[in-house]
Amino acid sequence: MSAGQHSDLFWALRGGGGNFGVVTEFEFRLHPVGPIVHLGLFFYGLDDGVAALRHARELLRTLPGALGVLVAGLNAPPAPFVPEPFRFRPGYAVLIAGFDGEEQHAEAARAARSGPAPLFEFVSPIPYVELQRMLDGAAPWGILAYEKAAYADGFTDEVIEVIADFLPRRTSPLSIMPIFSMRGAFTEVADDATAFGGPRRESILINIDSLATEPEPYAVDRAWVREFWEALVPVSSNSAGYVNFMAEYEADRVRTSYGPEKYERLARIKAAYDPQNVFHHNANIPPAP
């Protein structure tokens, strides 16, 4: 299967995923990265949340699209690079990853330092494979987890107000709010090129996760996730978010995530390849009648 063979199914798999079968082999087009890249992590306390998020907004407007930027609400990890007084402290982290050399990343770090003073920072070269594993410890095997997500056109004042209001309400130290900046190469792909559910324009994807090892704090933060998401809906551009960030597959949210045109096209392809909807244990797209 490829762009030239079963092209409709090939299109559907890139976003529709497990709705369309089980893929046993992939052939990738690779791009050289690393082996050493650069990371800047700037951590702010909860009291500086509004200022930190406004500064992140300015960074996303000015930093080159080739830089990766992630904003997260979390507890500072007990890592060696975190000063001991700040370990486990709740707050906001702005992470900037650079792939085009030290000079470009140093300039980005200077831009990050032009805003409010962080509680601590960590700027260093890092192996690319270690960068990919940075958040693995946040969700160990067997943890209780629940999540919802929403797209927004950026860190508008309204979005910042909701985040600053709700993030301090989390109770489990493992619960996290990663915000992905969708820009750069992501925006260079046409909306209809793949079945990916979500806008291909520059935006942010706000993911809210309840994570805990015990049922009680998990249930408390699950309610927090739902209330947080409900507050984001009026200021979001796509309240359904990304299907991989759904713990509950409500039919209307699946449809909203893909949008009506993509959803209907996916349903027609599903009818051709899986008319009995065998592959339905997922963010399901029933076959068209």
C-alpha cells in the first residue's frame, strides 16, 4: 500500500489509524537528526503562570519554526538538573529543542531569558534519543490515566485565563498538562493531504491528563480534567482535540475532531474495506451506509 497503490486506504491510515486495519510493516522516509541536539528548559512557579504563558506566546511568534517548543504544566521532576528546593514543585515549563546547531539554540535561549525570570533553567546539548525519552517517567506502566484535549489558535488572553485558573487545582503530583505548538513543518502539509484530524494551520494543542497510582487521586483529577476541558471549549478552535488524546470516544467528538468532510470520506473508505466495522475498538468511524 502506498500513495500509488490503494491510495484511498493509504490516505485513511495516516490519521484514521486502527479504524482501517492492522499494519504489519512500515517503510519510512527518514530525515537526518542529531545525534546531538540542544534543549532549553525554563521552569516558572504557579504564581508566574500568566506572565510565563504570555511570554510563551511571544516566543512562538518570533522563534524559527524549525525549533520545537513545548509548554507544560507539571511538577518539577527530581532530576539532577533541578535544584533541590524546586524538586516536585508545581509550575510551568517551557521547553525549546533545537536541531540546527548551538548558535541557533543559544539565540532562542536568549529570547527565553528576556521574559520573566524562571525559578531555574537547564540549557544543554542532549542526544536526540534522550530528548525523545524525557517524559517517559511521567507515565510508568500500569498507571491510572484519563485525558482530554482541545485545539486553540494560540495563547490568547482567554485561553491563558482558563489555564491559570485550572492548573493549580490539580491534586495528583503526576497529573500533567502538555501543550504542543503545532507550527513549522506541520503547517506546510495541505489540510486534505492526510486524514489527520485537526487544523494544519499554526495552533496549540492543549492536552490535560489525570495521572495517579491510586484510585482516589485519579478520580479527583479525572473530574478536574473534565471541568478544565469544559472551560476550554468556548475558547477553543476545535474542542474535540486529537483522537489519540481521547479517553472516551464520544461519537460527536470523533466527528468534530476530523471535521465533516474528512469524517464522511473516512466513513466511505471504511465501508469499502471494513463494511462490518470489525475494527471498532478505537475512536470509531462507522462505515457509511
